[in-house]
Amino acid sequence: MTKTLVWVEHDNASVKDATLAAVTAASQLGEVHLLVAGSGCKAVADEAAKIAGVGKVHLADDPAYANALAENVAPLVADLMSHHDAFVAPATTTGKNIAPRVAALLDVMQISDILSVEGPKTFTRPIYAGNAIATVESADPKLVITVRGTAFAKAAPSGGSGVVEAVSGAGNAGTSSFVGSEIAKSERPELTSAKIIVSGGRALKDADTFKAVIFPLADKLGAGVGASRAAVDAGYVPNDFQVGQTGKIVAPEVYIAIGISGAIQHLAGMKDSKTIIAINKDEDAPIFQVADVGLVADLFNAVPELTGKL
């Protein structure tokens, strides 16, 4: 049976949701093993062992892995691949940083952002900004895969009985060091896990207007806040708000696009949403082609009125 090693996305305290979708994808290949690499992360390994369908959890607890530096983690994964047939990582910032290095060390081709598992070595993945779906088959002896989290159901976080096993790697490679991070804190849900998302585009004019129009509606709905690349590039909001091909891929229950024209790059990041609501004064805006509900109106009148009636 194929043994698949899954990278566990975590913050040294708990498992992140992106891991659960990766476990679902890996389970379609065969036996699922997890890798928890971090510092002081035994609690994460114990939590990961409870995920349904997990057979074993490899725990690499070392200060060198505290911040998931890809230069340190990739050699660890490559060593463990001597006993595994496939490596699966969620297509997050960290996963997409580690996986290519693992593929290079193993001298294999990476299969990125898969949408489904069609066979032992056959997968589908989006190309041309999601406008076409390619079916690809690997001829390599080992597989290195990243998984689009919105395409797979999340594995149950409990019910499993995996065994935690300590492993060690080369530790600090000495080629990079963690200097610091500036992490935006918000009481709103994270974009990748929010059930409702309110997104704004360049039509909102400036940062103050964006906050005055979008934030009250999001707060009323208990929603996450997103933005188009144009809005981010214009400085309305930080880049961790960006939804799209070069931002975050989301698939909430409800996606509300306000003042967003619907460029192909933005649609690639949100068109899998269950219900899409668009508000735009341009009736020919491409966003209306994918919207389930469309309102042709001036957002500066329609959105405050909508917020007031909630």
C-alpha cells in the first residue's frame, strides 16, 4: 500500500484547518502518516494523532523547526521519504515554500494545487487561472503534491488513533534564519476558514472608504474581509486580505463582491464559493457572469443601506 507523508500546518500550539483537507487528499492515495515539525509542539502531535484516518505521526521537535523554515524542513522531509511514496502539503504559503525544495532534493516533478485524485499517480489541477482543468499523470517514483484546500472535504479532527513517533533530522541547515514576523491580528474569521466573506475592490477609492463601507457589513454578518489585488496594490488593505490567483483561494458559503469588476485572476480565487453576491454599478462587469445574485447599483448607496437593515 502507498504510504503518504502529510506536512502538518501548525503554529506550535494547534493544527491548522488546511491540514485536514490535505489528509483527505492523502487518504485517497493510501496509508496516511503525518509530519509535525516544530519546537515544543508535542501537543500538536497529540492533536494530529486524533485526526480520522491517520496511522502514524512523525514528531520532529527541534528549535531548528520552530518557524518552519523551508531550508531546514525540506531535508527532514526528504530523509523521511525513503520510507514513503508520496509527500502531500496544503497549498498554503508554507506548504508551497517547502514542497518545491523537497521535489528538488528527490529529483522529481512537483504536482501543484491538485483538485482531485483520479488514480495512484493521476490527478487534476487548474491551469490558465482555473479556466481549464488538466489531468496529469506522474512517471516519477516518488510523488510531491500540494493540495488546494477548497477542493477537498476536511477530515474529521477527532476519531483517529495514530501513533506518535519521534524522528530527527539534520536540524539547522545554516542557510537562513528567522528574523521576525508582523502578523495582522483580527477578531474577524480568517479568510481561508470563514463561512462568509465580504470583499471590496478598487472602486472603494481609498483605505478610509474601504473601512467605512466594508467593515461594518462584515461585522454585522460575522464575516471575513477580503479584497481584490487592485485594492491591495492601491494600499487600501494589507496583502493578507487579497483573494485571487496570487492571493488566497477561498470557497465560503457566501462570497459578497463589492466594487469588484471580476478580473480572471480574482475569479480564480473565489469562484468555488457556494453563493456569490455581486454589487457593482457596471452591469457589464465580468463578476456578474459567475454571480448567483447580482445588484447593479452604486455601492456607496447600496452597501450602507444593506448594512443598516441587517
